[in-house]
Amino acid sequence: MLRAISFAAVLLCCLPSSGLCSETARVSDATQACLSCHETVHPGVVGDWRSSRHSAVTPAEGMAVKTPGRMVSSETAPDDLVNVVVGCAECHTQNPGAHKDSFEHNGYDVHVVVTPEDCATCHKTERAQYADNVMAHAYGNLENNTLYGMLVKSVNGTLSYDKGKLAQSEPNAETNADSCLYCHGTIIEVGAPVARDTVMGEMEFPVLTGWPNQGAGRMNPDGSMGACTPCHPRHAFSMAVARKPYACKECHNGPDVPAYKVYSASKHGNIYASKFTDWNFKATPWKIGKDFTAPTCAACHVSLLAGADGEIVAERTHKMTDRLSWRIFGPVYAHPQPKLPNTDIITNKNGLQLPTTLDGQPATEFLISSEEMQIRRKTMQAACLSCHATDWVDGYWKRLDNTVAETNATVLAATRIMQAAWNKGLAQGPDKGSPFDEYIENIWTEAWLFSAHSVRYSSAMGGGGDYGAFADGRIFLNMQIRQMKDWFDLHAK
Amino acid sequence: MLRAISFAAVLLCCLPSSGLCSETARVSDATQACLSCHETVHPGVVGDWRSSRHSAVTPAEGMAVKTPGRMVSSETAPDDLVNVVVGCAECHTQNPGAHKDSFEHNGYDVHVVVTPEDCATCHKTERAQYADNVMAHAYGNLENNTLYGMLVKSVNGTLSYDKGKLAQSEPNAETNADSCLYCHGTIIEVGAPVARDTVMGEMEFPVLTGWPNQGAGRMNPDGSMGACTPCHPRHAFSMAVARKPYACKECHNGPDVPAYKVYSASKHGNIYASKFTDWNFKATPWKIGKDFTAPTCAACHVSLLAGADGEIVAERTHKMTDRLSWRIFGPVYAHPQPKLPNTDIITNKNGLQLPTTLDGQPATEFLISSEEMQIRRKTMQAACLSCHATDWVDGYWKRLDNTVAETNATVLAATRIMQAAWNKGLAQGPDKGSPFDEYIENIWTEAWLFSAHSVRYSSAMGGGGDYGAFADGRIFLNMQIRQMKDWFDLHAK
Amino acid sequence: MLRAISFAAVLLCCLPSSGLCSETARVSDATQACLSCHETVHPGVVGDWRSSRHSAVTPAEGMAVKTPGRMVSSETAPDDLVNVVVGCAECHTQNPGAHKDSFEHNGYDVHVVVTPEDCATCHKTERAQYADNVMAHAYGNLENNTLYGMLVKSVNGTLSYDKGKLAQSEPNAETNADSCLYCHGTIIEVGAPVARDTVMGEMEFPVLTGWPNQGAGRMNPDGSMGACTPCHPRHAFSMAVARKPYACKECHNGPDVPAYKVYSASKHGNIYASKFTDWNFKATPWKIGKDFTAPTCAACHVSLLAGADGEIVAERTHKMTDRLSWRIFGPVYAHPQPKLPNTDIITNKNGLQLPTTLDGQPATEFLISSEEMQIRRKTMQAACLSCHATDWVDGYWKRLDNTVAETNATVLAATRIMQAAWNKGLAQGPDKGSPFDEYIENIWTEAWLFSAHSVRYSSAMGGGGDYGAFADGRIFLNMQIRQMKDWFDLHAK
């Protein structure tokens, strides 16, 4: 506890505004060289960094912390980094040999894209967890799945209409980057350098394709997968920002994964929105009832939580599935979480790269066991039980299990109508092409991808409300199935 | 005024952070016993309570306040409660005889579900108002209405498809609790007790069905109806939280009652979101122009409002319809507010439990008179007139009346097409079954339940904007009617 | 710089809370007369004003500022205004001759509707810029365009169904005011005065039609166009409020112009929502990296921006298109910005008042040149480049250009199906009536007005995410076109 206090004291004395210590002396010469121009050229970046912990604390100070809240998980750091604050050069000049985007810039080998491998120097544990997180694999999980590729084409390809026929082109790279890959991540490739006029005269810079991108599963020029910036945006890289729900909203707001919408209409979201100005988002461990009184996304899924007396309630994790038993989104049915983060290896017994068959049978060998589901459920419930009694938590979980079963049953009805249409030749299914590129297939997709997901997110995130009923919920799920039936009967006549 | 000051002084000296008085001395022995375990076991609950007024003020102190802002409306409180702060035991051990969920717990008769009847000990007036509030009757208003039961089934029942037929099961209790009853409230019933291992060894606890639930019309184990926690979430039970719009959002955000969405896109919502960090949400009376400069939901519908000089502008009410003349949502037409909160007693002249006929004729004997409408309008306008001139307010109300008339006329067009389809046997209407379980009926439902409501909420809440035009508004209302016409013509061929 | 400091000192000493100067002495006698009643009658208005800069600073003090951040752009102000703070009378009694809504009120000629012409007394430059802003012309741009008039009727007209026919009335004035004109602005006309009982006895007041309204293109009783209050709401008229995104949300949230929705799910919006409580919204120039670290709507489109050292990055403008090259919304294709703010003068080569033909050919003579597009792009990019490197910004813009091209191509597919339906007589197109009043036409409208716009806003505002893919984005654009094809094939049989 003394050490925690002394860490707090260090932090306090080093905050730029405290005036108690000389920050400048702890900034490396290389970073000082960066700042000498970029403070003027990129004031937004530098200002954001100056507001950050990185600009005020050295790795050595971070490693001196021995309390559970310690944020620097590595035990050692390179000699040239350990006693300077984490500035421009500390990140942008690391591991230059690995970075294909590294270029000579005023005497330094600088790279554009700072990657999880760079962050791992100080945050080794978090990087390892994130490497095992399904999000880090988001690019390959989409691009290496033939069936998902058809969905991507259906969404991103440009349509044309000629002589009574509708045709669709393969989506181009810029469109994919602007659409699915905004969240899933692009491949960043390094092209030939170009010369640009700058305030320092003409200089050469690499030109990157797939850039800009901050997708969770970005394929980086140093060969690593993933990015830390989707949740810890540049250049403050703040834990507090990642703990607020807007970080998650960026990719979890649409009808396929309406987590933020459901949260913001939930009891938890209500309390958060009413009280967040009184909470402490910087403390770690994050103390339930003291630092905050209702969970954000991070509290349930990521953060190191403690009771008011400091007892640890949940360990910090950057593998988001550690506390998840069900995978509440399809395709096309909810199912136990996959065992491995690279989901493109999953094959159902009909040979499709799906975690269930189209009839709903799970590809069991690729999914976690019911014992493992139980363990993860208990991990999550530890957080719930800090505010709710056992009977409350049990009742809630029973309701979620019921929702998974009922929505899966309803999605089966939708899929059977879809299969009837495929069988009758009213649409061309997976045996003959894409199951996603005709109108009736799009209605089917809405049913399982949007409506069923809304219902399950609503159920999973503390209960019901409009998103389980009227707002994108059960009324739409059932209506879409009735629309499919109506369409089928009309076209089958 | 002196007393108000002295109340403020009491509050100040008793705030935990002030260090000026000994809170512990005022906590009852019973609550102290609860805290001795639950502070560790449920830090979230206890932390939230510690931040509350309840933890800092005794009923005696609350009753000593004689200003209009007084929050404890009861004139007396039981001897054992009056001089201790309102802690765990004060609520969870009240009226044990009435509580079927009461159980022996470490020497105390504790109940799980604290109800409005418990809160009434100190907040008698608010409880009486709420008992007369349509929200307290939300369970029965839904469950005891045959026609609404068909809508509930249509939304919550699970669909199956077999041999070209679509069938729908009765919704199960968990699904209903997760959907409609999340807001309307469940029935909470008490089952056989179970034994659970706890930090104190094995203990017995009751098992509740319909739990968890915080619906506004919850049917409680002590026989009471309603809940205070939908708006004053546990365990801070804060007035400030209820005054912010997120409290209402939980149940008034979906397309059927898009109050929050409309508010957050309105001028009032704009000012709120920009300035709320500068406002005082704790003051009562809530002084217009001093504590806040644009209304939240509570300001117009609930709160005790005063001018800057303390003159009362609107009395506090927990009967939400006190300031409402129109009921701007159907089914299926907007109409004058019902006279009584239990709307399941309403029967239109065709024998359906609806406030209007399907042709739009109001069931007048169940609805308030035009004189009463005028009185309620004036009550609401008192708040409007604190910021707006008479001409502004009149112009706005004229527009709302016009919107009610025009949307009712448009919903009539939708209903006439629906009736034509029923008459022609293209769908089975209320004479032959459910009017809500076929595709064309769902489109009709979207028209009056979603689109017409959006338009009216937009008009009622300060005017128009996207929710009256493009965002779920008039364009969709008209489009759905054209879709019905298109469908009818195609199927009637 | 000294003057800036002295301006800050003046401001500080004049803040009501500072107690350092006598505000009352600087309030004009006329305003004092207003306040003597209205402080009681309209506490909300007066309280809001008391919190404002207007209540604390005189025009003379505003004009003494010589730094770039100066907010009073006029060089002179009338003698009777220059040394008093800007109170009720200063605005509501200006230019009485021009104001048809001026009326005698307790010895003063007071007008109801304060207009941009009134504000121009002190804010001459902003008023001139706004007069040249497309928003100031929003009323005429809608009402004077025959084709748009058909869209307005399609949305706002009341439908009726009789003998198998659907008919639509012309929308009435109140409905239009409640719908499209809420944002576009009404015409405000002055009717005969009425007498009303007041606390001062009976008094006469003018009755206005088209009132209330705060639309951006309001047609005012003094003959001016526009309003300042949509973004600077009464009676604080705050720059800080206009800098927050909620000001824009009021009219830019719906599916046709989903700017706020996209922003709030973007990286910029994430950082804003997480950090706005730490930012300074009152400083001007608005210093990037110091006052704020991620842009709001105003930062990119309106505000005077500076680097941390005060160097100007972007000039303040109230002509919103100064930094815009593409007009990313149709009808019906994205195209270069119009040259002039009065877009109703635009005619395409088929004689329709549209900036492109229905086949997508731009009406070039009415649109800015590619050189001008380049200039505006550079103006906008100056802000981007304060946080992002050139390669990032270039990559982002390349993606936007691609999105414009691809969505235009897809809208062409939709339009070709629409034209096929018109040609085949399955619907009545612009040659025979309204192209907006049949079901299939509504689907076409959804495609170009809602889905294509979502995709483009998502692309334009920092990149993708759900609004470019699933949330109202590409999946819906393509689905609507497939629906049109499905409909066409069924009806053409």
C-alpha cells in the first residue's frame, strides 16, 4: 500500500501542471528533437500527448509500482527507454528492422504505424492477451472465410442495372477499408516513397496503402496483428477513455452488434450517464462503489476490479472473451464461444466455415465446452455479485439462456423458409453461389444478423427494454419472418 | 426561509465528506449489522448508498423542513426510524408481515423487494400520486387487455415453420419478462427457499420468479403495484438521477414512445447536453433560470418548479398525466387522456378494449373531458411560460393539436386499407383472431405504433425536426400506407 | 497580446460572480425596465441571459479587443448601445421601422423576432457570411423548387383511402412548420393584434403566423433571411453551445443528413464524449491540442482555430460551405458544391431544378469548378493536418472520393430501375406527376436520400464504421435496390 501511495506521489509530482518536477529533463533527446518541429506542425498530437500519463511517467517509475493496479506489466525495459518518459521517439523508432514502414527522417529511423509489438515493450501481458483475443484476428476472420467474403461483396460491391439484370462488382479496396475493414482492420502495405515539401524543405516519406486505419485486427507493416488505438486513441493512449462506453461504440453500435445502444438505454447506462462526472476513471484497481457505481463496458469485460477495501473482484484482461460464455451473435445462431481466436478455421459438418450448421447444430469441436462456459460465467458474475444478490444474478442468467434458445428457434424458422426458397429455385443459395445477394436473402440476413442480435444483446446486457421488444427487437424479428413467408407464398404461386 | 437554511446546514454537516458530524452514531444497529458483511460482499450497493441523501439525513431532519422543497412528505415516521438515517434495515425490514418475500436472515426478517409501500413511510404523498399514475398499472393494463395480449404474443411468441405453415407459440414467462414486462413490470412470486453457501456459512434464501425486475408497474410480493427504482435507481435513490433524461430513456426510447430520441434532438435537449455540467440537479424547488435553463423530462412532467425568486410555478407530482391533455399514442388513434389509470377497463363501442374504435371514435365516457384537458394544458403551460411568451406557447399548442388531427386522419387511411384486407379475407382481423400476427398487419402496426407516434412526440416536445419529417416520421408513415396499398392491390388481384 | 490579456481582465472583472464591478450600472435604463417585470415573468429567459457574455460585456469592450479571437466584428456601434451590456432592449428594440412585428409595449417599440439584421449591429462579418450561407436560403431553396415541393407534399400531405384509391391532400401550414420548416425555417407573418390579460393589466400583442420557429432559413418580419438561434440558442447566445455537437444535431441527425449520428460513433466523437469536461469551449481562437484535442462539428466547419502557439490554422466562417468541396447529399447524386447559396436557381439539362440529371450528369455551370474544390479542400485539410500527417490525410481523402464515385454509381442502378418502372407505366414519374408519391418511388427515395447519404457522411467524417456498412449504410443501399428489382420483376409480369 505504501508503494501505491508512493506511485501516486510520483504521478502527482510529475504532472505537467504540478510544477514540482522538471519534465523536460526526462524527455529523451530524440523526442525533444521531434517536439522541436512537431509541437508547431502537429499541435493536436503533441497537446494530447502532453495530457497523457506517457508524458509524465517513465517505465522505471511504472515498474516500481507493485500493487495490483500496476499498468506497466513488463518486468524490464531497454536501457535507453527506462528512464525517460514515453514520447514520440520511444514509440516511433522502436524495432526499426521489423518495420517495413520505417524511413530515415532527420537522422532517425522512424516508422509511421506504431503497433502492439511496440507497445509490448512495456505492456507485455496486455499485448499477449490481446494477441489471443478474437479482435486481433478480425481481419483474417473476415477475409479468410469464403462465406463471409460473399457477405462482404453483397454489402460493399457496387450494383449496376442493365437490360433488366442487376450485376455487382467486386468491392474495391478503398470501399472495403471504408466499410467492414474500418473496424476489422486493413492490411497496411508500404509503397515507394514520395518527396513532399515541408517546413524543413523537401523530405521523403513512405506511402502506405490501407492507411489510415485503426481497426482492431489491423495487419501491420511489422507483421503484427491488431491495434491498441481503437480503444486507446492517439496520442493520450488513455485508460480512462477506454473505460468509457464511447470507445466501444465506435464498432459496437450498429444493428449487428448494438452493444452501445442497448447499454445507453439500460439501467447501467442510465446511472453512468447521470453520474459519470462524479466518478474516477483513472484509479486502478477500479474500485466498485467508490470509483464508480455502475459498470461501463470495460468494467464487465476488461478492467481490474476491486471492492471498496481493495480486494480483487476481477483480473484485468485484454482477451475480451475471458468473461464470455455464449457468443450471442451468429452466423447464424448463437453458440458457445469459439475455442480459438482465429475463427476462420471453424468448419461445420456441411463444410461451411460457420460455427453451426444452417439447421443450428454447433460445430462442437471448435467451441468451448459447457464446463468452460461455466468457468467464464462465474468470472463475469463476480462483477455482477458486487452489486446484486445471487438470486438476482441467477434470475438474470436464466433469462439470457432462455433468450438464446428462443431466438435460435426463431432464426431456425427464418432459415427454413430461406431453404424452401433455395430448394424451389426462387433464390440461389450457398450451393449455387452467394446466399446474401438477393432481396429475400437480405431479409433473412436482417432477421438473424440484426433483429436476433438486438434481442440477445438486450437480454445479455442487464435486461430487456425496448431493444428486446420494439426497438429493432422481437417485433422486427417476427415481422421479417412473416415478410419472408409472405414473399415465398407470393413467388411460389 | 430560516428553516430551509438550517436544513441546508444539517445536510452540509452530515455529508460523509464534511467530517463535521458522526454519521455512524446515526446509523441504526440493524443497518450496522447489515453493513458489517455487505460492505464487503456488495461494495457497489453500499458505496452507492453512502453517496446518497438517505445515508446522511434522518426522517426527523427531513420532516423539519417546512419549505416547499421538502422531500419527506409524511408528517410522522415510526419511532424506531425517525432518528436514524435511512439504511439497509430501515427499508428491507419494514412491514415484514405484508411481505411474502420476507425471510429470516441473521436474526432479522428481511425482504428482498422493497416496494412503494415501504417508501410510503416517509414519502406518503408521492406514493399516493404514483398509485394513481398509469405507470403503476402498467402490468394489468397490458396483461388484462385481450387485444394487447395478442400484440404481446405476436411480438414475444416463438415462430416455427413447418410444411409451409408458420406457427407461433405462446410466449414463455422469461421472454415476456425480458421484453414487454421489463418496463411494464412482472409479477413477483415467492417460491420455496433454497440453501446457499455464503461467507457466513450455509444460509437459506427465498427464490423469486419474475425477478429481477424494475418495471414501473411491478406486482410486488407485499401486494402493492409499481416500483420507485425505475426512475430512482438503487441504492442512491437520487432525485438528481430522475431529473436527468436517461432515467426516462430506459423505457421511452423505442419507436413506440421515442421521447428520449426526440428530446435529445430538440432545442431543449441541445441546451441540456451542452450545459448540464453547470446546472444544479439537487436543489428543490428547482429554480428555472437559476438551477437550470432548459427543461428535462422531469421539469415538464414531474418536478416542483419555481421562478428565480422562489415563487412556485408547478407543483411536484408523481402522477405523470397531471400535466397531460392528449394521450399522443394510440392504440390506434391519439385521444384525450383516460380518466383512470387502469386502462384495461376501457371498452370502445365495438366491444374492444381500446380507447377509440378502429374508425377513430373515442370511448368518451372513459376519457377526460375537454374542460379537464384545458386544465391540464394550463398546468403544463405554466412551465413553458417561464421561458416563452404567450404567443409562442399558443402557436406551439396549435401545432400540436393540428398534428394530432392530421396523424389521426392518416392512421385512418392505414386502418381502412387494413379493414379492406380483413374484409376480403387476405388477412384474419380481430373478428377471427389476432389483428397483429400477419405481415400486412405488422406494417399497419408500424404505421400507427411507430411512425404516427414519432410524429406526435416530435410535435409535442417542442417541435418537429427530423423525427417529425424523415427520422421515423411522416415520410415513413406515408410510405407504410403506400406499402399497404401496394400489397393489397397485388394480393387482391 | 497585451490587449488579449486586458480583454480577459475586463471579462473577469465583469463576470457577475466576480463582484469586482457593478453590472447594474452598465445595464441600460430600457433593459432595466424590461427586467423589472420579466425577471419574474420569464425567469428562464432572464437567468439564461444573466449567464451570458452579453450580460457582462459592452460593445465598446468587445471592440477594444484586437486579437484574432475578437467576437465583435463591427468597427462601430450606435452611441446608445456602445457602452451598455447587450440586454433585452438592445436587441428587441433595434430597427423598429423595419420590423413589422414591432409593437408598443410600455412605452417602447418592441419586436418579437430578433433577426440576423439585429445581430449584425455588432456581428457584421458573421451576418454577412451567413447571408451567403446556403442555410440562410433554406426556406426558398425548398419552397421555390417545384420538384422539392412534390417531395414535401409526399411527406407532409395527409393520406386518405376511399373506394380503393389513395389520395393525398396538400400539407397545411402547421404541418409544414412542424416538419420540413422546423429546420428550413418558416415565413413569419404579422396578423392583427390581440389583447391579453397580464400581470400589468390588459395589453396588446401582435399575433404571428409561422411562429414559433428557429429554422436556419427563417423569413423574418424585417425582411431578412435566417436565424442565429438555431445554433446560438436564446438567451445565452453562447459560442460554447454552438461548438458542441448537439447544436448541429437538431437538424443533422436524421437519415437524410446523419452527421451527428456518424460523429458520435466516430473516433473524433469518442474522444469528444470522453474528454469534453476537460476542454475549454470558450477560448477564441480555439487552440488545437490545448483547448481541445478532437474536433467537434464547429471545429472543422466554422471555428477560428489556432495552434498551441496561437498561429491561425483556419479562419472563422459562418458560410458553412467555405471548407466543403463535395456536396455529399443529392438529389440525387453527390456533386461539387453549388456556386451560390440559392440553389433553387439550378436547372439541369432536362429542365428539372436539380444539380444533376437523373442519369447523374452535373449541371456544371451552377457548380464550383475543380479548382475551387481544391481550394476548399485545402482549407479543410489545414485543420486535419494539425493532428494528422499528410499521408493520413491524403489516404482519407482518396477514400472519400472513391465513396462519392461508388455511391453515385449505385444510385444510378437504383434510378435506372425506377426509370424502367416509369417507362413501363408501373409508376408515374416526373413527366406525369410526382416522382415521390408511390411505394416504389419511396424505396428509391430511401436509397438515394437515406442510405447513400449515410454511406457518404460516414466516409466524409473521418471514416467508415457502422454507418458505412450495417447501420443505415451500404447493406441497406444495396438491399433497397434489390427490393426495387424484386418489385419491378413481380409487377412487370
